Amino acid sequence: MPSTAAPQKRLASIAKGAAYADVSARTIRRRIADGSLRAYRVGPRLIKIDLSDLDRLARPIPAGDGTDAA
């Protein structure tokens, strides 16, 4: 019988998420503010992001000759 459980979240702090994606924490906060990255409040002040959501933000850049870069 196939499992219907939701995929487990890989929650990380904004700082750890920024290090994971090699961007600044400010970039992560901008993505949260513009709605392109979901954030989770854990307690009154702590904000976490799902690293899987962060992975989904990355997209390939096409090569200049019209083919996708490998």
C-alpha cells in the first residue's frame, strides 16, 4: 500500500538557509516578504524556512546558444 504521508520538512533558520543557498540572509528575508519563499514562525520570534522550498527557487539559466546548460 503506497504511503500518503506528507514529505518531511527540512526546517532551518534564515542564517542557515542563507548559508545553504550561498546568499545573504537579507535575500532570504526579501523572498519571504515577496511571497516566493514560505516561512514558519516557531515561537514568538524564531523564523524557519524549509530547505526544500529553497531548492525549488533555483532554476537553470539557458546557455547563450539556445540550449540548456549541462
